[in-house]
Amino acid sequence: MKHLLPLLALPVLLASCCGTIPADRLLLDGRQVGAKVIAITRNVEDPALPGMAIREVCFVNEGKSPITIDAMETSAIEVKGAEVWTFQPSSTGERKDWLFPVEDGFYQRNYLGMNDPDYGGGIPMVCLWTRECNLSVGVAEPVLRLVSMPVSRNKGVTRACIRQDFEEPVVLEPGDTLRACKQFIISSQGDFFNPLREFSQYMQKTYGFQPPVSPADAFEPVWCAWGYERTFTVDEVIGTLPKVVELGFKWVDVDDGYQICEGDWSANDRIGPDGMRRMTDAIHAAGLRAKLWWAPMAADPESSLAANHPELLLVQKDGSHEDISWWDSWYLSPVNPYTMDYTLDLVDQFLVKWNFDGFKLDGQHLNLCAPDYNPASGLQYPEEACERHPEFFKGIYERAQADKPGSVVQVCPCGCAVNFYYLPYFNQAVASDPTSSAQIRQKRKTYAAMCPQLAYYADHVELSDGGLDFASQIGVGGIIGTKFTWPEPNPDATENGGSLLTPEKENLLRKWVPIYSSKMLSTGEYLNLYDIGFDKPESHVIAKDGAMYYAFYAPSWDGEPITLRGLEARKYTVTEYTLDEPRTYEVDGPDPVIRPTFEGNYLIEVK
């Protein structure tokens, strides 16, 4: 038996979206149990957030016998259709796309806790959509909850829900009540953008979540010294600066390799005691700004920090330290007061003593941690470490702004779907080690939905398809970046042939950096006018300074019609602004159709 309290609008809304009334159930060994259990739900809608219903679900044992369960599933939604796209922003070592179509037999758990040694966290929402309808389900809590959002597809039906698995079986005695976390269902149309924007707005209105607003400096183009890799020298970085300036870059990111080890963040012997300040002095003298790579919340087992201050380390239930496999390090407890004091002292060292202008905080381990059993952390319960994890970033961000107002703080949770809850505590997002150009574009649209005024760095162009896809960086409103080396690569560098600035790449940089700097689409408004799954070719639109900038992507396009959406009923001039000799033509709004022919991309300005 199920009591559905207000609102009647919810089942009508779902039925109109080729879905079903949300289902709630208790499970034991994968089977539904609790014939005498009543699922009581309270659905609340806000006129300011149309299509969104907040659900509060509790189960009451009204029988005369105890009921044993090991899981509960709530707010289950279903979408029927031959073609279904999904948005599943969870984090695993596979570094999967966040959005993709699903086929029969598909299953993905989407656990918001730790999935692999270094990977956890994400955006607490999944989305299912067809050409006709869109349903999303997610968690509406002020902090991260250790639940999953499984998505499956069988016999043409795609299903998603909120699921909580219990470490030990739970016994509901007669009269007992079990509550699920607060959750939501959103009905919409198009792709994931609108429901994700609505979720972000709900978090702002309900819990005071503040999406970041980036300073102007955060949108400037970036040269990163990672091309020289971990054995870079001070002279290599300083020697590259004339070319960095010549090509129009404004930021220099000093990357991994300056430190003794993770945890011991003094300069190593190769860099020398004055090497870090030599670099920042030279960078500033060249009219550039400097960011410093840093992997906080980590300490190598052989570091003096781990040896002398074990009270900072995260302790797991079995008494072991949580491993960070990528760095061969251990996690520091993010909410441990000793960890925070140590971390804030490092912020002062980097920004004041060494005179850097911001940070590149790096590593998939940053996205979340395991529950912490370290008594020195002073937690009421181990999972509090996961819930309060964003406080670590809040501390870094606020100290950075106090030390150097306007400093740029970038967080790169490599390959992860960003942990939504620490979004207010950095001011430059990043494509975070994309495996393809498509990921660069997908992640940009995701950040634009959640935080429309957050700068989005498209990462090193060398990570894009072919290593030279500047159009995928610029066309979606990303910040251009590269890691070239010049005049010689580091002899120990192995990636991208040492990342040497070849004549071909230099010619492309001389073309694309001025395009980026003149248009600055990264400071424009991303408009959700196309469905990234079903509209072909893949289409993105940026509005800036009275113009509309369209970016279309496909392996090839041979004159098939494309409708330019979002225009008024008047005449417009179209400029193919990325050509060596830009061409123009005219169209009549509001819905002009163009028939371009292109390979890879087609970027136009319409005004």
C-alpha cells in the first residue's frame, strides 16, 4: 500500500513524459520485501522551479513482525523509447563520458561515494531523455550523501532511482520508520542542461549555495609548463617565456616536479632554494601571471609529514590509511583541524613567499575521501568526513583570497565528475584530463548549467582529438591552453614527443590565440538552444556583445540543413570567423536554415 500525498500534478507530469509514477521499495538480497510496509511520500513543488518536485520518503512497518532489509530504492523513474540519452556524472577510474546513449542490457551504479581508490563524488543527479521528454532524479540534500543513482535499460525501458545500500542488514520492528534522503524529480524537455540548471537554482534558493563568479584574469589564455614534465628546470620555464609572450598567452602554470614529494612541499634540490621565486619574478617581469600546481590532501608514505604527523592522515575502518594509487600517497583527512592548519600555511608559502597568483589544484583524489575513523579528526561519525569535505576547499579558497585578492583557484579532479558540493570554492573549472574533444565540449555545457559565470579552462589542447582541436576549446566558450616546450624539450619528457613547439603547432597557435583573445567567448553566455544528444550536428551557442556564436561539430557535414535557433525576425550577417580569410553571407531570421560543408567543425558569428 502506498500513500501519495500532494501533489496530484506529479503523476500527471510524469505520465506526460512517457514515464511512470515514482516507485519506492525496500529490498533484501535484490527482492522486494515488506508487504505491510507503507511508503509515505510528501511531494513539494515550487512555482519558481517549474517541473521540479521535492520528495520526502519514509517507510513505516505497520505489520506485526520485524522486517529485514539491506537496501532501499526511492523515486524510481522510467522512460520508454527506442533512443534514450543519459547524463550520469559519477566518478570511476574508467573516466567515462558523462552523457551518452544507452542500449538494452546497460547498467551503471553511479555511486556518490568512493568507487575506486582515487575516485568518488560527482553531481547528485541523473537524467534520462528522448526526443519528446526528459526525466531527472537526484538528491536534494545540503551535503553529499553516500547513495547511488543506478541507471539500467531492459526491453526498451530505461530506469533510474535513488538507492541506499546498508553495510549491515537493517531490521524494522513493528512501528519503526525508515527515512530516505530528500530527493527530487524534474520533468523537462531537451537534454540535461535545463534540469541541471534547475537543480543548481534549487540549491541556491534552499541552502544558500553560491555559484562562483570568476575574476576577469581567470579567462586569460594559459601556457602550462607540464610539457617539460616532472624533471623540468627553472631555466627551461624561464627560457620559454619569450615565446609564451610572443604567442599571446597570459598565464604560466608551473606544474608537478618542484616539490620534494607529495606532503613535503619545499622546493627540491633540482629547483633550488631560490628557484620558485626566480620563476615568479621572471614571469611577472614578462607581464604574465603565475599559477602553481599543487596536489593537496596527499602525503607520500616516505614524506616527513606522514612520519612526523600521523594525526593528519585519514584512517579507514580497518585501521589502514586510505591509498591514493595515482600518487602512491595517503589521504590526509580533509576536515581534520591539523590538516587545515598545515594546508593554510602552505597557501601562505605559495602565494606570499613564492609570490604565485593562483593555484592549479590537481588530482582525482581531491573529489572525495572515504569515511574517516581517525580520532584526531574529532568527527561525530566517520561519514562526516565525506559530508564536510568541501570545507577543505573553502579553507584554501578563502585563505587564497585573503593573501592575494582575486587570485585564481582552479580545481582539476582528473577524470572525475566534479563533486557538486565544493563548486563554490574555486573560480576556474577545467576539462580535467579529457579523453576526447567530445568530453571537452560535454564538460563545458555541464559547468555552464550549474555555474554560468564560472571560467572554464579547456585544458591542454594536446589532450583534444589529434592534439590540435582548438575549435573544441574556443567554440563552446572554453579557455585556450597548451603545454608546448621551446626551444628544446626536456630530455626526460615522454608525452607527445616532448611536446615540442613544431612549426605546424606554432602556426596554429598564431591563428587561434588571437581568435580567442579577440572574441573572448569564454566570457559570454552559454545558451541552451540545442539538444546535445539528438540534434545533429552537435551544436553549441554563445551570446556575447550583441552577437550569437554558433559552433557545430561532426566528423563531416555535406550540406545538410542546419537551423540557426534563437534569432529574431530580421536580417543577420554570418561570418565564418575561423577561416584564414573570413567569409560572410546574410540570412533572414527568426529561423534561417544554412547548408554548410565542413570537416570536424564549423564556427560562425551571427549579428
